[in-house]
Amino acid sequence: MKFTKVIAMLLCVVMVVAAFAGCTGKKQDTKGSAEDPTYADPYAGKTHQEVSDDLYEKVLGEFKEYYDKAIEAESVSERFALMAIAEAKLLESGVMLPSTSKGGNYAISRVAPKTINSTLWGNDSDRFHQVIAVAGENFLLKSEVEEMKAKWAEVKGTGTYEEWVKKYLTDKGYTLTDEYSWPYTSDPVVWDALNSYRAADAEAIVNTYDGLLEYDIENVQQPALATGYTVSDDGLTYTFKLREGVNWVDNQGNVIEKLTADSFVAGMQHMLDAKGGLEYLVDGKIKNASQYMAGEITDFAEVGVKAVDEYTLEYTLEAPCTYFTTMLGYGVFAPMSRAYFTANGGAFGVEEYAAASATDAYTYGTAPDKIAYCGPYLVTSYAASNSIVFEANPQYWNKDNINIHKITWIFNDGSNPTETYDRAKEGTLTGAGLNTNAVAKAKEDGLFDDYAYIAATDATSYPAFYNLYRAKFANFNDETVAATTLTANEQVKANLAMENQHFRLALSMALDRGAYNATTVGDDLKLTSLVNSYTPGTFVSLDEDVTVEINGKATEFKAGTNYGVIMQAQIDADGIAIKAYDPAADEGAGSSAGYDGWYNVEEAKKQLEAAIDELSESCDMVIDKDHPVKLEVPYFDINEPFANRANAMKQSIEASLDGKVEIVLVKTGGSDAVNWYNAGYYPETGDQMNYNIFDGCGWGPDYGDPTTYLDTMLPQGGGMAKNLGLY
């Protein structure tokens, strides 16, 4: 996924001190002048790789140090504790501002609550075959939604909720339907589950295949393509017995070949060959996966995935991994039809794949009729920016136990803020989340009081990312879109300022995230979906007592201690005014969500003044009301709530920092969100990121361990480090 790019030389002289921002040489007197000094880029002439390496070590070196210690920990609990300390260092670096999770908005629906899997990690929450929905014009009453949620909590893990819900709804007079429709905002770019890290791709593809195991609607992991498994005494070998009689089919339902253990071997090799952004998940976990990707071994038979026989699959790990089975619900472990892949131009082997995929003969994954299916649905119709239709797979091994036989995704370009509500009201959509505009309309229609409920939040984190070294000043795919208005000198000044930790923290503490969030979900829910850390503070807890050092002091944490408690202990010890975990949140249960632990105007001003002092000393930089740092924020301007959100960011930061920072809003235009995504979501590398601040990217966990979040911020293969303008 990562490629080394050469950054254009902005200046012919490379400054000798890379640890600091570029220097002007002689300090200029700008008092009373409208002109900024001329700033020099200390990284001019360096490759993107070199810039990335330098900045990563400077900005995130301490995070990486603790992360490495965590990886070497002797116990799971010690690893969790050290991961929490590493995350504290990540948050303190100020490279991102945790913002919101999914959910926490008002919604109306004809879908019974909790019949879409709500496991915090993996892709199973995007699978819809177990959905229980009602037909007709009426939405489910808010009181009924709450009653069903309470029942789910009562019976979770018993396997009885599904049948109880069906009876509950029919007893209430509802008619169950086997059709489900939902809006989507971004078309899949590729249809290859093993060659994409994008949520827009995964959310569609995951309904076309099964994995070894699957979480059911009660969040209990159940057999899927595996009927069972065993683990060796040393914890290194997992052996799965596969279900017989499963077929690969094309999108017309024609049988291609049997699904066997080799399908999983083929899938893993293709994923490692393609390097489409998932490979980091198995790096250091599956035996010899790292060596294969690095070219140190070329025989894939040496990698720790093996078809013992036709229906016996074996994974060998580099080291015991207690959360390995939680990883199996993610696309990185998806099977693939070897025969269909090669028939569509594919080849196995790193070099062989690279050569094959560069030809016109390679069509695998380019469209929904260019993949093989083994899951509950076939994509029978797809029109870009219009609709995607999934229909029940007649060859599906578990076809008698799916509730939904037709799924229709309807494209929403975002230009009409009430479109999803309108379509839900008319019955075209099964339900809708309500933004501020839709809430107002639902109240006018008399549908709010009885039917609107608060959608559950999840473990997704959508941060605002700060570009540490912006090298692109228009969209990577179209230089005419979202083109900068900053002068060359303003561009350099912004980069130099972003390099400073105090400056970044000032930005984060200056944003009233409540007001920012209220523009999309309403003032009464403005705090509901706010998150204050990258990894939820309750994501994991210690299994045993652990003693770790916090700033040189041995500190004991008892078994049962939440991850967030340790994270906050390190932040407090470092004296940074961030409340990433609050033991009083969630009605005293403790949480990293549901409150604003970053917004602090007084502290933001202090951080900015510290930044000004350091930048003045190192770079002769002038920052005041007459010479503000200008930062560009591309935004989805045709969508009213998103436009309001961008303006809330601008107003809050500028007011908090007394006009010494100017937020320049850049309209991305177009008829949908694609131009906005192209500014900061779709780019493959850091030097393609066209922003100083971007709030359109997020991360949801892939498995039940904090590394699922923190791995994304590693250099070279982390995936989200590119959002910092690196790698």
C-alpha cells in the first residue's frame, strides 16, 4: 500500500537542523507589517520517505517506544497496560483529535434493535442476513425499541433473542418482511475483500462471503465455514475443520468450484501479494507472513497457513495470540476461489501478481460480476451512484436460516439533508438516521415523539487529523479540485507550525466539539457520540494485577482495571490537560465517551503561547492577529449539516485562539461527497493528502485487542499514519 514518493524541491538549500522548524536566518521585524517573514522549508529536497522517517521519529517516537515495549510484554495484562501508556503518548502528541463515534443520533426504523450484530470489532456488524424488519408504513415505536433492547440485554448469550423478537413483533400486529433497504454514500472502489482497506468496499463485500466464524446477533461467536477448531498446547497452531458441501458461485448463482481449505490459503496469499492495506493485520502474527512480504522467502508454503487436507485448515502463529479468533471476522481472513481468481487474470506470488495486475487481462475484483461468492448474497445489480442490490444466494449453505432475502442499497449524495428521512417515511428505506434538518421535519410530521430513538454508539473513532507535512495543495486525482488559496510562504508556515506539539494541542483544545457535533445531531445529543481517545477506555481490562512504570514510578493496577484508567494515569502524570477517560462518565461506570475531555480555552491559549515562543526561537516565526497561521480544511460543502460543522470548527478555533490561527474552509464541490473523500480519505499515501486538517476519516476495530487501533499509527504499514501526511 505504501510507496515512496519524491517531494518537489521547494527550495534549493536544505537547512541543516531537521529537528526544528525551518529558520529564516536573520530575524525580521514585522511589527506593524502585514507581511510575514519568508520561511524556509527544512525538508526541501528530501524524499517523502526521508521526511516521513524524520517527522515520525520526532513526533511519534515516544509512542513507538512504548508500543514496542508492549509487544515484548510477557503477559496479556502487561501488554494492555503498556499499550494504554503508548496511547497516552499518542494522544499527548496531538497528531489527531478524537471526535465522534458512529451512532448517538436520533433515528427511526422498521428494524428490530440488536438484530444487526453489534460486536465492537470486525466486519460482522455490516452483515444483514439476520436482520428482522417489519413491513408497512409504520415505524417501530420508541417504547417498543427500548423494550426489545432490554430483552436483548436480559437474554444475551442464550440464543433465544431472535425467536423472541419475531413473536414479539407478530404479537404486536406487525408483518415481518424479508427485504431491507438502506442508504449509502460512497461506491465501492474495488470488490476484492482481500485487496482493500476502505470501509466503503468492505461494507458491501462482507455480505458476499462467509468467514470461518461469525458473531451472531447476541454477539456470540458461532461456527460459519468452520464447524470447529482446536488450539495446540503452546498456543501457536489453530486447526479448523471446514464445512463440507459449500460452493463458490458467480453472481448468477452458477457453481464454480467447491470451497476447501485451499480457498483460505489462496485468500491469504493473494492478500499478502496485493498489499492492499490489510497485510499489517497479520504482520508478525502469522508465521513468516512478514518475511514473505519482505521478499526474504518466496515459497508461500513456508507461511503459516496450510491446507492439511481438503477440509482441514491450519494457521501457525509467530507467538501465542489470545485474541486470534476475534480476528477471523475481518476480511483479511476471507477465503477466495483460486480458480475464479486465475480465470480473471490473477496470479500468485508477489512479482507474478504485480505483473498480472498491471495488464488489461486482470479483471478480478473490478466489478461485482468479477468475484466469486460463498456468502448469503449475490450482487445482482449495481449502478454507480445509484443502487446496489443483493439477493439471496440459492447455493448458500445456510440459506434456510436467513431472514432477509433482498437488500437494496440506495445512493445518497448528501445534497438533500432530509433525503434519507423522506425515503424512510415513504417506505423506500427501512429506516434513517436523523440529522438536525431531519429532526425538524420529523417533528413537523408528528413522527418524532413516538418513533425517534437514540441510535447506539459503537467503537468507531472519527478523529480530526493534522497533516504534519502537507505536500499536496489540490486533489491528487484532479488538480482543479479543492485547490489551495495559500501562498507558498503560508504553506511552509503552516507545515512548520504543525510540526510543533504545543501548536497541535492548542488546536485540539480550542475546538468546542459539543458545538461542532451539535450541527449534525442536535444540541441535546451533542455529547452522546463524542469520544476522547482512539481506543475506547473500556475496550479491554486487565486479567491480573500488573505493575508498570509511569514516569519512573512503579505503579500497580489491579485485575479488572479498564484500559482507559491506565491511559489517563499516564496523561495526568505528564501534566497534559486531556481527560481521555473519566471514571464518573456513563453514570459512574467509567468511559472515554459521552463528554468533552479536550475543549479547554484557557489551556489552548497557554499551549499556543508555548508554541509561539518555541517557533519564534527556532524559526523566527511570527504568529499574531496580523500574521496568523492559516490552515485549510476541505469540507463537504453541498451538505448543509456538514457545512455547518465546518463553520463551527472555524468559529470555535479562531475565537479560542484570538484570531492567531485562521481556518480557511475549502469547498470541495461536486454533486456528492467524492471530491471530499479524494481530499483526505481515498489517497493511498501521505503526500497525496490535500489538507492541513481533515475530519472525514475514522477507524473501527478489527479484533479484540488494543493493537487493532494502535497498529494503524505505526510507520510504513500503519494505514492511518498517512493521514498525518506521512508514508
